[in-house]
Amino acid sequence: MTPALSIFKRARRPLNLLAGAIFLSLTLVFGSIYGRDTLKKGLAQSRVQLGAQQPNLTAKQQELRNIQAHIGQFRAFRTQGLVGSADREGWVEQLVVSREQLKLADTLSYTLKPPQAMTDAATPDPAVVASPDAPTVHDLDFELKGVHELELLNLLQDYQARVHGRFRLQSCRFSEPTQAGLFAQCTLRFFNLREAAKPPGS
């Protein structure tokens, strides 16, 4: 056996280990490069997606700020009866109760008209159909005989303080003056906005 062959045989195992180490190192290097490129590509895609979502996020944040700024006012409107289910039965009952408490003449008669869509016109148009989430007006017409102007004013003030709803005095006419008082014909216009129905599961 020649000296060179003898040296090669003795060095073969260390050379194999060295070759394995070099191969493993190259594998790790190329794997790291591939992983780095993959991460870069994923990061770039994430940035693009984030940029696309940014306007939507900004709009949602603005909506949240608006809600937070007006939630107190909305709750107050709901407490007053301006927002939510219209308490039509309560409006009529309170008018009767207010008249009785002030001991006015028992000559009250009333008519609560069907709700109408809110428009700019002074008189609601029955032909205009209100959508479920649109504001509506409810005209409560009442007549009272033998009442003085101050008594009617007291009646309206008491009614406004107690009724669950928001209204304005749309019109009021006086006629047939007698010693007992006047014949008053008035219209109270209530305003109401129904709350939007909550989606199922919310």
C-alpha cells in the first residue's frame, strides 16, 4: 500500500464528516435565503392589504367618534319618546288625565289620526307612505268646550310636562264665546322616529 493511499484511507472519515458539514451549512444558507425572500414577499403583501383597508378603518373610526359624541343626545331623545315606538295610546290617555287633574269641563273629545310621513308641507299628505325607518308625524286633534284661554294654556303645559312624546301646537282655534268659556279646537303634532330593527343574532 502506497503512503498516499494509506493517508487517504485514514482521512476518509474526517473528509466525509467535513463534506456533510459543508452540505448542511449550504442547506441552511439556501434555506435561510428562501425563508427571507418568502417573509419579504408576505410582508409586502400584508402592507398592500393594510394600505387597502386603511380608508375603511378611518371611516369606521370616524363613525365610532360620531356615535360616542351623540349617544347622550340619542338616549335623551329615546327617553322623551322622540325615538322608539310611538306611545299613541299613552298620548291620548295623558290628555284625559291632564284635563281631569285640572278639573276642566268634561267636554273633551279627540281624534288621533294615523301616522303620516314627515314632509315639508304644513299638512301631511296621506298619499305619501313612510318607510319603516323614516320619521313620522301623528296629529292629535281635540276639542274642548267651556274653557278659557288661560285654562287651555295650563292644560297644554301640564300635558307637555307629563306625556311621553315630543309635540308642537300645530293649530288652535277659538269660537262660540259664552259665559262658561270658549270652544277650543286644537291640533297637537307628535314627531317620532322608529329605531332601526336589530339584525338577527346581534
